[in-house]
Amino acid sequence: MEWDFEKNQWPEARNRIKSEWRELSDGHLDEIDARREMLVVMVERHCTVNVATANEQVDDWASRNRDLIAETAEQIKPYVGIARQ
């Protein structure tokens, strides 16, 4: 699955990524720069997992953080706030 982060959501995504993968530093997050493929590379390298596991972890994380993904952010905009009404 290919996607990137919504650029204006990147600061929030950084915080959530750092909470999920504490092994990743601010420098690693700077390198990721809102790109999914770089997140997978960093998880693989710094969390000592193979590429398949890194992909699974990133996809699992993304499914729990869909509001940050560019592809789905546009799709869910009309529904944001409905649950709060």
C-alpha cells in the first residue's frame, strides 16, 4: 500500500510516530519528511526488523491514524466532527 502523509498533518504524525517507535530520533523523522517509504526504511533499520515486518507495522499504524494520510484525509473531511455533534 502506497501513501504519504498530509503535509499539514506532518507535525502531528511526527508526534504519533515517535510515540509508536521510540527508537526513531528527531533526525530520523526529519529524513522521513512525510514519506511512507522512508518511514518503512527507518523502522526496518532502527527497530531491527525485516522489511516485511516494517511494512506490516507501518500499515497497522496507518490504519489507526487514517486522519494523517493524504489519500484518506480528503475522503474523511466531510465527516470530521460528526461524532462530536
